[in-house]
Amino acid sequence: MIISFSGNDGSGKTTIAKELYHFFSMLGLNIFYKHEYDYTFLKYVLKIIGKKNLKKSRKEMLGNKNSLKYQFWPLLVWCDVLSQYIYFKIFKRKTIIFLDRYPYDHFMSFEYLGTLNFLTRWLYVNFPRPDISILLWVEPRIAYERKKTTHTYEVYFYETQLKRYLKLAKHLKMYEINTNEEISKTKNRLLKIFFSNQHFFKEFIRKCSQNRILFSVIEEKNLQKLDNRFQEIFDDYNFKKTKYFKDLEIINKELKNEDWILIDWRDYPWLPNHDIDILVKNLNQNFKKKVNNLKTSYYIDFQDRILGGKMEKKCLDITWGNTKNINIKDMQIKISEYNSLIVLLKILKNSFITIDNLIYLKNLRNELYIKNIDKSLKNLLDYINNINIPSTIFPHFLPLKLIFNSYREMHITKIYFTKLLFYSILTRTIYTFIGKIPFHGEK
């Protein structure tokens, strides 16, 4: 998906595009930012020519606009940006691309220089449209003040170009955004436009859901004010949250004398899982029957093991040694030690990490029990602590070598080891082709 930002110098294209790029990349979306004057094959030609010769050629162009080579240059630029467009459409189909400037901006520059003819003018105006096309504009006097230290243009230049941009925007039906106001308001107006695009909205929901941060993002960013569909999602979230807590009260009441404990829990942000996970010390038929007879809305997933090997024993020892410190009635787990181990083991088993797990573990990085964690998970934790959200696509799949070495340290059986490794390879393969995480209830 291609989103273009066009506009006169000083309209705030780069500032706003980078602000939005940072906003979405922090949420794990697959975002790519590119400055449109970064040519593809022409950059090598310009490198050969050199900066001094380029300045000289530009002066000659202004003095001799009818020269054949200067008439030919806009056509070369058009071919270059077209090759970029084709590359994005073929090889970056799953990426949201922010283009800081578009061929329309080249068109405006060449129009000002007077180097376009009928053919090149038609080619630029009819260049393939982006999925979302934004024109950012500002009052000429403001644009002049913003650029007067780096540009030699007078106010008249900005006035002339603004008229041309607005005329082009009406012809191409571009979204027009006045950037005179503060950047936060401009950002919200652009977010409204993005979310009005059905494809963008679905991709945003999908990635935030995969990373288990959708509801916290809606709440923290007040997205309900930008689109009513977010309010509907948040209402559904609160409904599920109420049911989840009621189910926990039922479980706690009916199974209060049993050796079990709630696992895979986060105090904040609360997230509605697909089921309620409990770890059972002595799993038997009688306990299974009791659980199956519970009248709960959520499915109760009970298990008596985490992963296998010595780490499982370590995890269980920590769990059963601290069960009395956990206040299930208040729905808060006070012991993060065993929960952090369980989260690490689940990351290893799934072979990928989501943003919610990354934030959770990084918030615990200075805790003593995390620093002294078992050797089999030490390399995994070190790897996770070096992950940076803005520069990483999420869910982030772990290197197979790291998974292999971690399993080997756990001394699990060869059959179980092979099964887990196969599961890891299969999960990332399916995600690569269809963009969905299998076996995790994603629709």
C-alpha cells in the first residue's frame, strides 16, 4: 500500500511523514519510509556527474530551457520513479509505504523550471495513483519563513506553486490538509483519512491484534474519537473483560482447594485471551471432570507442563512455592518471577515475540531473578533485550539457531525437541505466505 505526501517546500511533508512513520512502526506495522528524491538508477548517474557539474547544469537549464538534454531529463526521472513504483507493487505488497514526495512534486518542479513538453506533462499528471494521496499545504508566508535560511525563493514563488498544487489536487482528487495548525491536530486529521481506507484499517487492526496491543492503543491514543469503529471494538473488549473476570471468580470459588494457578497473565494492559490458562500440579480425571462441569464463557485450558526438561521443573518449583502470594480474587498476580519464565518459554515454543511480551519483559530487565535466569533462557533474554520496536517488524520471529541452542540446553527428549523445532519452522513458513499466525486463533 502506497501513501504519498506531496506539497510545496515548507509545507511539513518530511516532519509529518516521519512522525506518522514513527507512530505506526511503534505499533509493529510493516512500514517503509522513503524520500522521493532518492532515485533508483539515476542516483548512480548523478554520482558520476558530481555535485559541481550538477550545479553548473542546473544554471544552464534555467538559461537554456529548450535544450534537448534538459527536455529529456524529466523523462528519465519519470522512468526512474516508475521503476520504483513497479518494485513497490510487486515486492512490497505487504508493506505500507510512506513516500515523502511523489512524481507530482517532480512535475511541479519541472513545471516551474519550464522543461516540460506536452508528452512529459501528460506522463506526470497521469502517473499511477497511490492508494492514498495527501497534499499538505501551508500559507505562502509561513512556508517562506520556514525555508528562508535554506532556500533563496521569494514569497511569490510559494504563492505561485501553491496555486498550482491546489489546482492539481482538485484534478486528481487528493486529500488537502492545511498544516498551519499544530502538528498533533494535523496528525489526527491524517489518521482519520488513513482509517477511512478499508484496507489500511484492516491491516492496522490485524497487526495490533497480532501484537496484543490493540485495546491499549485504542485507549491510550483515544482512537475512538477518530473512528466510530474503534468505539465498537473497545465496547466489545469491555464486554469480554467483564466475562473474563466473572469466569475467574467461578473458577476460584469452585476449585479453591485444588493445586492450580493462573498463568500467562498481564496486569496491564489487560488482554482478552482466547482462553483461560491454568497450571495444575496433579492433573487427574477428577480434576478434569470438575473443570469441564464449570459454567464459564471462556474455555479453560488446563495443563500440567510448560515445555519440558529442567526448565519445566524450575518453573513448577517457583510456581508451587508461591501460590499463597497470589490474590486471584483481585485478579492480580504478585509474583512476576514464574510468570516471566512462563512468558519466555511460550515465546520460545511459539518461535516469535509480540510487542506486548517484549514490553513486559523489558520492564523486568533490572529485576534480580531476571538477571540470574537459567542458562537455557539467558541467550533468549539477551536477544530480546536488544530488540528495538521502531526498527523491527512484529510479530518478530526468533532465529532458528537461537531456538535450537535453547532447546538443547533444556535436555528435553529428542522426539519432543524435533516436534518443537518442526512447529517453529511451520509457523514462520505459514506466516510468511499468508501473513497470519497459525494455531493461535487468528481469523
